[in-house]
Amino acid sequence: MDFESELEKAIQRGNSMGKAKNVANQKALDSKEQIRNRHNDFRLNLSEYIEDGLNKLANHFPGFQYETIYGHRGWGGAVARNDIDRGPDGRAGTFFSRVEITVRQQNEFNVVNIAGKGAIRDKEIFIWNHFADIVDAQQDDFKATIDKWILEYAEQFAARTKRT
């Protein structure tokens, strides 16, 4: 074999390696794009679901006001209210109640993460967190968790507040 033919074979091997590397890079970019799109789909659907559930809660307990949450804390919503009442010492005061549920931003761990917290009459009673790998995550599982959290808050709120 002469040098010229060896040079051409080396160039062909290099071109093949370059093409393979470009294909692998494109697959990685496509995969990242798919993950981002899947997370956006979760965020949009779950934040709507959160809004619907929290508004239903507010309809059963007059005085709660709905608030949309978006940005660095995630996307979702909260309902809150202030009650004027007598405290345990007999003095009048205001008592704050709130429940918040959000879909967290996408992060380097590629998970869908919902977070929630609830306070009743100035006392934080719940801090929730639920997550799943974005590839394996099922929206129905997240919706069931959101339902469970809202129902649990409603039960605790009803038990801890005076109703006439």
C-alpha cells in the first residue's frame, strides 16, 4: 500500500467518526428538547388542574381568595384568607390560612416536581413534595397526589376552624 491510499482511508475514517459524533450530538439535543417539551406539558396541565382544585376548595370555604403563582417558585396557585376571631386568650386577632401547590421549574435532575404547603390559623401544618423521573412520570399520578393534598387540607381546615 502506498501512502496516498492510506491517507485517503484515514480521511474516510475521520469523516465517518465525525458523522457518527454529529448524529450522537443531534440525538442528545433531540432528547433534551423532548424532555423540556414533556416538562412544559406537565407544567401546563398540572397548573390548570391545581387552579381548578383550589377554586373548588375556595367555593366550599367562603373568604378564600385564589392567587396564581408563576416564576422562580414554580407554576400553580394558592388560596388564602384572613379570619378575625378571638384567640385562646380571649383577645381579638386575625388568623391567616393558606394552601399553595406549584409545579417546580425543570432542573438538571430531569424530574417533574410538585410542591405544596399549607397553614391554618397561623400554623404551618403541611409541607409536601412529590416528584418522578420525567421519562417515567404519569400525569394521573400527579393529579391524584394534588387531589389528596387538597382533600387533606380541606379536612384539617374544617376540623380546626369555628363554623357557625
